[in-house]
Amino acid sequence: MSFWQYVAGRRAQLLADAWQHASAVFQCMVVATLLGVVIGVLTYRREWAGNLAVTTTATLLTIPSLALLGLLVPLTGLGVAPTVTALVLYGLLPIVRNAVVGLRGVDPSLVDAAKGIGMSRAARLLRVELPLAWPPILTGIRVATQMLMGIAAVAAYASGPGLGNEIFRGVSSLGSANALNQVLAGTLGIIVLALLFDAAYVLIGRLTIPGGIRG
């Protein structure tokens, strides 16, 4: 059976796996983005705190994904819970790092000007600092998403959802007629999803970042 015949015959299952994969990555990125930006906001003003936040999230990223899933399964069980936990933890580093760098890079004179016209600290953060820091934060989100697309495939080890199941089925049946087709279908599906997500982020950047800042 050729690869395209395999895809046509398994189209419904592949689309379901692709949807689950995209949904898991999207939802975990929403959580990781909220947590990452909050951590960045809480730590960027103090150098030691910002460095600690970046170092801690970088340390999490050094843990092999299979090892982290293996540690989480006894605590959370199989399925969605260990997948979500692992993906959120892995997605934090690029977002925290870029949030800290972006907020620290805001021109102090603009913050002082906002303070001079009576803006509160919260208003300065929401209306001046975060909008100016948004381009590097969005870059961090893009990087994190591309990472999680690949890491989410490993979640099949813990019975997680997504295209990783197709890859694992192929790897576990190497030598069979459709083993290569299964691995290839899962891998190409993840690549396509990664490209679609990245295209969406490019569009979001064009819609949310003023031309002057983007340039």
C-alpha cells in the first residue's frame, strides 16, 4: 500500500488525531502564555528575580520529555493530565525569557512620561509596557509552540492525545507493511500543523503590532 493510499484509507482517524494534537498544543499554549507573562511581570524589575525565573524554567526544559512523563504518570495517571502538565512546563521558558527581556527593554522615558501624566503603575504596565513588550513576547510564544508540536508527539507514551499515537504505532510495528506509512503520516501531520500555527502567529503579529514597532 502506497503512502497516499494509506492516508486516504485512514483519513478520518488522521484528522481526529490532528485535531486532538492541535487542540492540546493550543490549550497548553494559552495556559503557558498566561503563566509565563505573569511570571515575567512579577520578576522583570528585579534582576535576581528575573534571572531566577529564566534559570528555573530553563532547568525544566533540560528534563527529557520521556523522563518527565514517566515521573508524572504515577502522580496524574495516564492520558490528558500528564500531557497537559508536561507541555505547559516545557512551554514556559521562551515566554518567560522573552517577557522579561521585552519588559526590561521598554524605554524608561516612555514609562516616566506615562507616570508624569498621572497613570497608575497598573495602567503603565497594561497600556505602555506590555504593548511595547508584545513583539518579543509573541516571538517567545511562536518558539514555544513549535517546540510543543514535537514534544506533544512523545505524549503518546503516556496515552496522550494526538498524532504521536500514529508514530508510536508505526515504531512498535517496524517491519510490518504500514509501519513506515504510520510514522510518516504522523510526522508530516505535525509539520503541517506547526506551519499552520506559525502562519497564524504571523497574521496575529501583523494585526496587533504597529508598523513602527514591527519595523
